[in-house]
Amino acid sequence: MAEIVVYTRKWCGFCTAAKHLLKKKGVAFEEIDATGDQTKRQEMIQKSGGASTFPQIFIGDIHVGGCDELYALDSSGKLDRMVAA
């Protein structure tokens, strides 16, 4: 199973929705809460190639993007294959 990392911040509805989908799928993920932590936020921005909105989701070495992109992958049937890899 691919390693999944989700950068989040508190009080973020998109972060909550993304985590809900991953939990519903039954996949384990590492949550990195970057609320008020500039070091973690900069790490996320660098790792994502400049994306600064929350959440930012990574599956293995692939930068998925945010919540909308995660749901689009699920709708297309690609998310299950990605997390199984």
C-alpha cells in the first residue's frame, strides 16, 4: 500500500473532507498539521512545487493536489489503484 501524507490545518473544511474520504476508503495516512507552523508550511510548499493551499495530499511520490483533486481521482476510479500500489 502506498504511503499517503496529508498536510492540513485546523478549521479547514477541505482538510476535513479529504480526511473523511481517505478514512471511508479504509486507508491509513499520515496527517501533518501545519497550523501556525511556518516550517511545516514551507516544507509542504516546497514538496508540492509551490502549492500553498490546504490540504496538500501526496500518495507515494505523487503530488495529488488538494481536496477537489482527491475527489476527482475517486470519481474516476483512479484513487483505489493509487492507494493500492
